[in-house]
Amino acid sequence: MKVLIFSGGTGSIALQTGFAGIYRGLIDVQILTNCYDNGKSTGAVRQVFDGKILGPSDLRKNQTTQYRLKQNFNETILKFLEKRFDCQIDEAYDFCIGEVNLLNYEKAISTEQQVVLIRAVKEFFKQPKSKQITYHDFSLSNIVYAGLAALNGNSLSAAGKFMEDVLGLPADSVILNDDKEISFADTTEV
């Protein structure tokens, strides 16, 4: 049986966990989410890219939940996905690169995946506005997802597909209802 859950970032965690506990292996759960969140580090990440990407946290939270519910998840990857950090602007880049390298050092990801994740971090930090935000209670993986989106024409869907591969999730386990930013001008009649 297939089940589709309409959700934001954390609203479906109890449903996903419940379905997995009761029907493990008997149902295929997909999450349909929008990514218009603009809070905490998600809002800062969107500012860095001038609103050209959607907010990565809803996608990240749902993929993290799907990953956690797998029988054989890797604790190092789970910690990476959930890591929040505080540091000075001039330390943020080195911290993020170090965390990606740690994933490869602990054999949680392949060298090829490490290279792409490092490119994503570099893409984020090459944006001028990345030097103007505060890295307080900041989601490390929001930086990675945003950088992946930017490397793929600002497509958060493409970032999600890459992360599905990293996490070993089924294709389209979390899908977006849209993949482009909607501005106020798009929603008003002329």
C-alpha cells in the first residue's frame, strides 16, 4: 500500500514514525512538502541567495526522519543532518568543511559524495551575503542543501535527489509541491 503525507517540516514526524512502527515493510510512505519556511537558519540561507532558492529545512527534516526510520542508518550521517552550530563568521566555512570531511573520514559517505558536498559548502560561502549573517543555532545541513540547490540552477528538488542518494532513500520519498520561489508580485493580479 502507498501512503502520501502532506506536510511541512516537522508535522509529519509522528505519522511517519507511527506508520513505520505499525506497518514496517508493508507500506510505502511518501511525503509531499512545500519549502516556503523562512525561520531561523532557513531564513538566513534564503537571504544569502536573495530568495532564489526555497527553504531547505522542510525537505531536510523529512529526509532526516525517513533516514532515521531506516533499519540500518549511520549515526554519523544522522548527527551531521541534525547538527546545529554557533561560531563567528570567519570560522563558519572551516567548520562546515571539517564536518563534511569527517563524514568521509568515518566512511559514512563516498569520496565522490564528499567532493560534491564540499562544492556545495563552497558555493554557499562564495555568496557575499554569507559573510553578513549570524551563525547562531545554525543548521549545518541547511548550508549543504542550499549549496546543492545553487549548484543545480537553484533547484531544491535536485538537492533532495542528491541527498536521497547519500542517504540511501527510495527515489521521491520526499517530494516538493513546487521548486521555485514565489514573490509577492507573482501572486497579485495586474
